[in-house]
Amino acid sequence: MANKSVLGFPLVEELTEDDKARIFEQYKLLIDSLDNTNTIRENSNQFWMAVNGLCISGIAYIKENQMFPNHHKLLFLSTLIVLGIFLCFSWFNFLNTIKYTTYIRNNMLIKLENYFPIKVFTQIFNLTESEKGKSSLTLKEMLVPSAFLVGYFCFALFLCFFTEETMAPSKI
């Protein structure tokens, strides 16, 4: 590549055809990487919901099961609640990691588009995210783990303050 640069990037006028081809290949790889990240993001939300659903189901099963003595029920319920809270924080961390990697890839794509005559991704990004000040994470994505977390904390409070009533089977 050329010797002169601006902010660590070579000037467009000084690029050879080989340099331009490499930049375009890197651009395509970044686009594919961004698509893969979005696919992982969508599939992982289903995983996190399933795992938390199993944890909630386990809490309901143990609460209603009369075969366990109360001190064992308390231990199992407490463990599942702590596990559920840990899972929710892990889910938040995962979403934050996805947000960060998306942010990095978006910035890299914008920098690479400086070498192209038409900046399609930059225009799309400006219209959909930057101008509106939106995050790459949607409110729904943050709302679901938050709802699970609130549920775990509510059950933990009930378990702490109303232990006997919480551990007694429902009278339906």
C-alpha cells in the first residue's frame, strides 16, 4: 500500500487496483460477519428464553411437589432463583457483547466505504440509527430478560418474607 495516509488509512488517490480489490474483499467479509452476528443474535434469544422458561418451570414444579421436605424445597427453590438471576445477567451481558461487536463492525464498514464512490451502508446507517439516536439493541430484546429478572426477584422476595405460604402447594 501507499506510504502517505490520513489517520492511518492510505489516501484514495494513492491506492492501486490490488489495494482496492483487497479493501472490497474486506468490506464483503465485514458485511457477512455482520449478517452472521444478527443471525446469532436472533437464534440466541430463543435459547435464553428456553433456558429461563425451564428455570421458571422448575421453580413451579418444586413449589407444587409435595414429595420434598420444606427445607429441601427451600434449598432447591433458592438455587433455581439464583440460577435464574445469573442467567438473566448473562443474557444482558451477551446482548451487550452483540451490541459492541455490531458497533465495531458498523464503524469499520463506514471507514472502508470512504474508499468507494457510493457509500450505501453509511447512508443506511445514518438514516436508521445515528440520526434517531437509536441503539442497535431493541427495547423488546432488553424487556424480555428484564421481565424474567423481575419475576425471579419477586419470587425471591416472596420466598424470603412468606416462606411457608410460598412453599405450600396451591389449593386449586
